[in-house]
Amino acid sequence: MSKILVVADIKQGVVRSSTRELLSKAKALGAETAVVAVGSGIGGLVSALAAAGSDTQYLADDPSLALFSAGPWASCVVDAARRFEADMVWFGFSESGKAMSPRVAVRLDAACATDIIDVSFVDGAVEIVRPAITNKVLQRIRILERKLVAVVRAGAFQAASEIGGTENPVRLTPPEADLRAAIRNIVSDAGADIDLADADIVVSVGRGAKDAAGVALVKSLADDLKAGFGSTRAMVDAGFMPHSKQVGQTGKIVAPTLYIAVGISGAIQHLAGMKGSKVIVAVNKDPEAPIFNVADYGIVGDLFEVVPILKQEIQKVRK
Amino acid sequence: MNILITVKKVVDVELNMHVRDGAIVTDGLQYVMNAWDENAVETAIQLKEKHKAETTLVSIGRGEDVQKIIRRAYAMGIQKGIQIDDPALSDADAFVYARVLQKVYEKGSYDLVLMGKQAQDTDNGQTGIILAELLGLPCVSNVIGIQVVDNTHLKVSRVGDFGTEELDVTLPAVITVDVAINTPRLPQTRGLMMAKKMAIETLNLAKLGTTPEAVGCNAPKSRILQFIAPETRKGGRKFEGDPAAVAAEVVQLLVNEAKAL
Ligand SMILES: Cc1cc2nc3c(=O)[nH]c(=O)nc-3n(C[C@H](O)[C@H](O)[C@H](O)COP(=O)(O)OP(=O)(O)OC[C@H]3O[C@@H](n4cnc5c(N)ncnc54)[C@H](O)[C@@H]3O)c2cc1C
Ligand SMILES: Nc1ncnc2c1ncn2[C@@H]1O[C@H](COP(=O)(O)O)[C@@H](O)[C@H]1O
């Protein structure tokens, strides 16, 4: 039986849904599962990690691991992978996963694949599928190494409604700090906003909103819907939105039930981050804007006129 | 400060692309400098302008297009360029490229390696981190800000999961940059003219002091079996006209048809 180690995604003391999604896929493949969690003050998460579908929980829990640092965190993952004798190590889609996965692959002498959307066994070998070239193609890839380290694209695997798991915690020794790339501080730029990755509805703003007043208008639509509030890179570059809100190839990949793109042209790099949404609505004054090629419902019009009316209509149906 | 910058020739992603029989149709494709590598070049030139850095660029790849890209970097302000051109590298993956770059690094005496965080053709985001592991150097990826403290120390910021992470880095180190770090300058005509006359050092693996076996050409970790055209999402309905009527109609459809509200 193949052994799959999933690296837990933890935010503010909560195990995120991606962990359960990955463990569900691992179990569906018939694998033995374990999870590794790294951080500080996470000792209480054993039952949550088991409930997410793991049968062993490796915990690196130490004050020195309070802030993400790719080198030491990767060491914890490597330690767990060796103890578990993992055939595969899977990361959820995250900046930390992207930073750790090649490190872990080198140290385990494994193959490395980022952004995978499918994985299967074919004639005893592992095959994966992943997008490349800004989503213009998919690659089907056969892994020729015995081991694979992979980052799974957001939304690729579904969480099972029922999933078995047993509590079997194993404590790891914390590694030494990386003094040559020393983490000093994390400046949070998102505040208490709804996390884009977890949001059921995402409203995103583009350059069509022009200025801070336009951004505020679109944000009020997001607030009415209790939606995550995202952005194009253009608005991040212009300083109107924080990096953490960028949707697209270099930002967050989202796949909500409803994505509302306001004043967004639909560049391929933006589409790469939201094309998996179930329903897409676009508001753009240019009828030729490429965003309309992917939108289920496209509203051709000036967002400064359309958004206030959308807000009113939504209030009517949401009362 | 002695800086090594890596740039890759990639297919221009803005052009249409087609897949036939499991392979990409190469007719009509054009090749450009990887976008993230342009940011690495710009970062190096800004460091040179402020702190007297030496800038050497390396690109592994075949053909004329690679030289054009190196000349573009010259026109932006890079001082020296190396092309690694060897038929054995035609199917190279991130590990192979990293081992070749390791050789290039070891032949010089560099304080800093600046790379793009990701190549637009592979979308891997691996090569820089693998290179750092092979060299035993510290590495910060996805960097959006670099500040020089002194000859051996940098303050660096990167985009992380929960905000901007601030790190103190001791050189030598590998840094991979995001597009958000700067806006690459456009080469000027005069620069392009001068760049034409500048030499490019061209090496194959033998001249680099290594062999295809040593860099892992014969033992790939994975193999691309086929390329597949992704399912394209079809546009649905477009609504034009009176904003009030249109907005009301779309909200009704979202509730009753799409069941998304
Ligand atoms: C390597 C690389 C990575 C990138 N990564 C990302 C990424 O992760 N995410 C991302 O978003 N981009 C990314 N980009 C940038 C991307 O190519 C586009 O430049 C960007 O997405 C454009 O943002 P925009 O749609 O807000 O602006 P624009 O393209 O300028 O579009 C603005 C739109 O607003 C419309 N508009 C104007 N006024 C109004 C109005 N009053 N009412 C309604 N509509 C109006 C216009 O018709 C236009 O379609 C990347 C680029 C590169 C090269
Ligand atoms: N053939 C190459 N020549 C020079 N640099 C490369 C090459 N391949 C990758 N790189 C560097 O590694 C980065 C990441 O590439 P990748 O891991 O393929 O996403 C790129 O942005 C380049 O800076």
C-alpha cells in the first residue's frame, strides 16, 4: 500500500479545508495516510487532524516555529516523511507549500511537481496532470522516481463527507532556525477579511474601478454578499489592494460557487486564478473584453451605474 | 557585489497555442524573455546603479532566440552574458537546469543569484530553490523587495500566506523574484545598438567542465507523456442595455437558474 503524507494547512489555529481534501483523495487512492503539522501552539489540533482523515499526526510544535521559515519547516516535513516512509508528500496550494516543496524533494531525492490537478496510479507508476504555460495546456506526466513531492492546486480534490481517521500523534524535534535567511516579521495585510480561499462568493475589482472610491464601491458589494474581496494585479500594482488579495497566476487560485469580476479585462494571468469558479458574472463597459468569453452572465455597462443597482437587487432577494 | 542573473527563453504566452496529437503545435510560436526573469534583470541593474554591482547573466537554451534575449538584457544594462547551449539539454527538467546553473555558479565567485520565481513555459517555480539546496545557500523565493544593508547582508520581503514576510539574508544567497518587485525598463535604441556589438560567451557542457550524465540528463525524474488542450470555458449570455433592467434580470437568473445566490 502506498503511503501519502499530507502537509497540514493551518490558519490561526484552525485546520483548513484543503487538508481534508488532500486526505480524502489519498484515501480514495487506497493509501495509508499521515499528516504533518508545523507551527507553535498546535498541540491541540491532533483530533482535528485525525478527523480530517489522517491515521498518524506528526507534530512539530515549538515557539521557534511560530513564523513560517521555508528551510526549517521543510526539515520538519522531511523528518516526518522519513519516519512515515512516505511515497508521496502532498502540500495544499499555498505560498509556503511552493517554497517548501522543492527543498523537500531535493532532500528526499524525490521528483517534484507543483500545481497538480490530478494524480493516479497507472501500471504501478504515478501519473499526474497539471496545467502549464499560463493554463494554455495541461501536461500528463509520469513520475520516474520512487518518491514524489507535489503541490496540489486549490480546488482540485473534493473533500469526502465521511472519512475515517485515528489519533496517533508523534512529536518531532524542532529543527535549528535558519540564521542566513532569518524571518523577522510578518506584516499581515488582510486584517480580519474573509479569506479568499475559503469564500463561497468572491467579488474582484479591476482597473475599471479607477480609484479608491471605485474600489470602495465594489468592496461594498462584496460586503453585502459576505463575499471574499479579490483584485487583479493592476490594482495591487497601483497600490489600491494588498498582495494577499491578488487573484491569478501569481496570486490566489479561487474556485468559489460565484465569482463576480468588476472592471476586469480578463487577462490570461487573471483567468488562471478564477476559471474554475462555478458561476462567473462580469461587469465591463467594453463588450469585447475577454472576460466575457468565460462569464456565464456578462453585464455590458459602466460599473459605477451597474454596481449600485446590483446591490439593491441583491438586497431584495437576500432579505 | 557580484551578481549572477538567470534568464530563460520561453514561448510568448500571449499568442494562441494549439495542441495536436499530444504535442504543442510549434508553428507560429514566438519566444521571449521569461517575464519574471525580466524583473530579476531589472533588480540586478538597480543594485548595480546604487551599489556598484557586477552583473553576469546566464541562459541555458538553444539557438538565436537566446542570444536575442541576452542582447535585450545587455541593452537594459547587464554587463556580461553566458549562453549554455548543448543538445543534451533539450529535455532538461528543473533539476537538470539547477545542476547546470550550479556549475556556472561554481566557476565564478558570486555573492547573489537573482532568478525569476517561475518560468512561463513550465510554471514550475522550482529551479531557484533546487539550486540553492544543491549549493547549500540560503534562499528566499517570491521576493517583492530587496534592501542592501552592507556587503554581506540584505533585508528582503516576500509574499507569504498571511502577508508580507520580512527576512534578514546573509550572502551568498539565491533570491527568486515576483513580478511585483519592479517594472522592468524598456531597452532604448542606443542600448540595443551597443548590445549588438557586445560578446556573448557560449559554452557547452564539456566547456563548462561537466557531462550530460553528471547533470542528470540520463536519469530524468519525470517524463511528460502528452500535452492536452484544457477544456475551454464557454462564455454564456451577455446583457446590454438599461443597467437597472439588466442588473435585475441577472440577479434573478443567479437566484433561480444558477442557484448561486
Ligand atoms: C508574469 C505575469 C503574471 C501576472 N499575474 C497576474 C495575476 O496573478 N493576476 C492578475 O490579475 N494579473 C496578473 N498579471 C497581469 C495581467 O496580465 C493584466 O495586466 C491584469 O490582470 C489586468 O488587470 P485589470 O483587468 O484590472 O486591468 P485592465 O486590463 O486595464 O482592464 C480594465 C478593464 O476595466 C474596464 N473598464 C474601464 N472602466 C470601466 C467602467 N467604468 N465600468 C466597467 N468596466 C470598465 C475596461 O474595459 C477593461 O476591460 C500578470 C502578468 C504577468 C506578465
Ligand atoms: N534554461 C534556463 N536557463 C536559465 N535560467 C533558467 C532556465 N530554466 C529555469 N531558469 C530559471 O529558473 C526560474 C524558475 O524556473 P522554473 O522552475 O522552470 O519555474 C526561471 O525564472 C529562470 O530564472
